[in-house]
Amino acid sequence: MKLLKCLLEIQSVSGDEHRMSKFILDFVQKRKSEWNVLPELYFGENFQDAIVLKFGQPRTAVFAHMDTVGFTARYANQLLPIGGPETESGFFLVGQDELGPISCELKVENDQIFHNFPRAIQRGTNLSFRQKIRIENDYIQAAYLDNRLGIYNALKLCEVLKDGVIVFSTYEEHGGGSVPFLCKFIYEQWKIKQALISDITWITEGVEHQKGVAISMRDRYIPRKAFLEKILKLAKSSGIPYQLEVEGHGGSDGREIQMSPYPMDWCFIGAPEDHVHSPDEKVYWEDLESMMSMYRYLMAHL
């Protein structure tokens, strides 16, 4: 839980992921000697804020995006959304500009978004939801479980992974941007042709709390049926609780993998949450545990 709480406290809106990237790099450098396999790390200017970890003889990659939704300060107390955050008057936002820390309320007037901070916030400053972590009745509730739980899953997977690639990507919430060059890198380096998307999905009329991790058969984009059937066969044999998701909207890093020029299959597998893209995202703890177990099983057997 200490690791997850640290992840939840880091501001990392799309385009401004450097704090999360630094935290992950520091964490990996401190812990990698304790893992089953010592990974090779790839990061730096050629990767922008993205990170790639290579374990053993990889066959499959896990993608976890590091960014969140948020807001950008514009003019005259106006805010512009980053990605698709919920906008409700009274939500508290935090951030920092050159003049100091910022804590303010979000206000919605005539379909425009404003803040009520007593001074002008410097233009271009990023704000995110104020964090409040709640753990009760077997649920965890907080801002930005999407995608801090996906990152948490990936980092915990590193402890036991023998063969595989872990990719920490950027920009996912605001249309993507890093996955194309990351696909190029992992395909050209290791001929990776399989990818799992470690992300968090939505509670809907067909996807519920307490039913296990959701394996997405499709969202707005459609994974290749042959690869999906391979995933489902393994999931069934694993004995791990799971449920099937079928949606016609939404997307993930899987979109950019599918649009890339590389023959790479993908499947989105993640715990479902309620109150998406709000300060009150909510996930059933055992659904997260089934997500983590499923990734360990699939990475060993794919």
C-alpha cells in the first residue's frame, strides 16, 4: 500500500509526466536487485518521459500509461480540460506555478470552466484533482486510480517477471503520442508481437464490481480475434476471476498499437472502476488483486 499511496500523490497530467517518470526510475533503481530477473532499462532524451524495462527473453509487452486527466490555466481564471475530466462545481484542484502552491475550487458557468483562486494563475499551469485516498469496505477510492493502479500492477509484476517488456507510456488521456515510437523500439529490438494494456476500465451495465478483472473484447477499437481467443483460453485455465467487457466507445494505448505499422496484437485487461475521471474513482480491492494475478499468469504463459 505504501507504493500505491506514493503513486497516487504524484501530479502527472498528460504532457507533464516527468515527476512520475522520475519516481518510477528511482523506484526501479532501488528495487531491481531484489527482483527475480535484473531488467535492462531504457529511458532518457530519446524516450522523452517514457520508460522501457526488458526482462529475460521477452515475448509480450505490458503497457501502462503514466498520465492523468487535469486542467490547464488559460486567461481570466479560465481552465481548459486535459483529456476528459469530470467538471463539477466544487471539485478542488491543486498545482503550483512560479508564485507558489495553488489550491482552488473548480466552477462551471455557461459551459465554461473557471477556478476561484484569489490571484491569477500563470498561463499554462497544470492543475489536477486534490487527492483524498479512502480505503473502506474492501474498496479503494481516490483521484487517479486510472491509471495509478495500472502502474502499480506493472511495478508489482516486475518483482516476479522472468521474460517480458514493461512500457510506461505518456499522453494516453489526451490522444496519445508516445506509443508509436515505443512500439517501433520494442519491435525492432526484440520483435515483440503481443501486448497487454494495464489500465483501468469503467463500471457499466455489463461490467460490475466484485466480478473480477475485466478482459475487454472490444471498445471503440477491436483487437484481433485470434489473439483474444488465446487470452480467453488462458484466462479460463488460470482459475482467476474475470469478466468480459464489450463496448463501442472509449480507447487506450491499444488504439495506437493497432494504428502502428507493426504486427503487434493487443488486449486491454484491467479492474473496473466507478466515478471515472473524477476525484472519487472507486475500485473493489479484490478486482485489483485478480488483475494482478491475471497479468502474472498471462505473462508466464503467453
